[in-house]
Amino acid sequence: MTALLEVVGLTAHYGDFQALFGVDLSLEAGETVAIIGANGAGKSTLMRAITGVARVTGGCVRLCGEAIDTLGAPDILVRGIAMVPEGRCLFPSLTVEKISGSAPMPARAAAIGGWSASTTSFRSCARPERPGTALSGGQQQMVAIAGR
Ligand SMILES: Nc1ncnc2c1ncn2[C@@H]1O[C@H](COP(=O)(O)OP(=O)(O)OP(=O)(O)O)[C@@H](O)[C@H]1O
Ligand SMILES: [Mg+2]
């Protein structure tokens, strides 16, 4: 069976500095994978490489069998892969509904209240009219995910 996401021998550089040395990863539909490592080990760089933000210099990334490591970040984004940064980066002037308005229905519904998606662990009591920043830390993170 073709993996949903497959990373094979991935290397990435910042200029001359090599940050990733042949990373392998396989993710099936419905599976959650945690990347654990010391500060500076390359976790964020791996996410940046998968999402097309960091320069991939070797190996490949496949989404449902399609090589995406040669695509730019916008083309990877429209295929459904996005990175939610550690900082939530929500604007206080935007409500929960505005932030999550363009998100796919399951994520949006989860963010704006009371609905638990079977394919995710989203669960929120966030009210849609509230500013995104007027929520608990975890609820803000859910809204940030829905807005990506
Ligand atoms: N923009 C950059 N330019 C040059 N080197 C970078 C850049 N970003 C990260 N690095 C270097 O690449 C390596 C991997 O960094 P990365 O940010 O991927 O680590 P990390 O595992 O996410 O760390 P942390 O747990 O601290 O977030 C580190 O040695 C880091 O100093
Ligand atoms: Mg990091």
C-alpha cells in the first residue's frame, strides 16, 4: 500500500550548513507521528523541508506516491500539507470564525465549537465571535491549525 506521506533519505542545507542527514519517515492515513530530538537536531528543518520552505538537497518526499520535494511551498500547500508554527500568531482583531473561515469544514467546525472530528483530536468550546486570542492556549492552537 502507498504511504500517505513518505520521506526517504532527506537532506537539507542552510547555505553550506547541512541540517538534515538522510531522514526516513513513513506516515499512513490516520496515523500520528511525533518527531522527538534535542534542540537543534533538525525537527523544524524537517517540517520546513516537507512543506517546501527549507531547501531539500537530497532524497525525496512523496505524498500519496507523488514526489513533492521539487514543488514550491504554495503547490505543496494546495495539496494539503501545512505547517503550524510553535507560536500561534493569531491577530487579536480577528475572531475565531474569521480566522478559521477558509479552513476545510471538519477543522473549521472543530474550531468554532463543540464538534469533535473523528479523524483529529480537535475539541473546542471556542465561540466563533470571540477574538482568537481570547481563548485558552490549547484552544488558540486549535484555531491556529484550523486557519492554516
Ligand atoms: N535559518 C537558519 N539558518 C542557518 N542555520 C539554521 C537555520 N535554522 C536552523 N538552523 C540550524 O539547523 C539546525 C537544525 O535546526 P532546527 O531549527 O531544525 O532544530 P530543532 O530540532 O527544530 O530545534 P528546537 O528543538 O530548538 O526547535 C541547527 O543546528 C540550527 O542552528
Ligand atoms: Mg524547532
